[in-house]
Amino acid sequence: MDAPEFNKYPLKEKVYLVFEHGNEIASRQFLYFNIKLYTLFGFFAEVWYVPNSNKIEKVETLNTDEILSLYKNEFDISELLK
């Protein structure tokens, strides 16, 4: 499965696939969302969770540039730059 195929699934299926096959690698906060970044099937997906309503609002795939922009403070890549 690739990201475009994954994006065709409804929200409940995406959530199942992420929780069943994904590995959490980072997290961040945005407004009232707790956002977790997962890797699965060779691509990245974010799960947007609203704690106050105990609801997953959306699951989105991201490309590498988006991950580097959003999670630049979460990863230490200094060893890769030597």
C-alpha cells in the first residue's frame, strides 16, 4: 500500500491501519489537537486527536519536506550532516 491508496480509505479504516501497522515516531501540539506522527507501509501519517471530545478528527499523509518543516525540533539530524 502507498500513500495515495491509503488516502482513499475512510477515516475509520485509516485509524485502524495506523494503529495496527504503524509505529509512532513523534508528536506535537497544534491549537487543541494532539498530533502523533506514524510511519507505516513506507510513508508517514499524522493522527489528529482532540482530547476534549476524545475524538480522532483526521488522519493525513505527509511527505518528507512537510515532516522536516513540522518536526524539525523533534529530530537530531546533526550526525547526518557530518
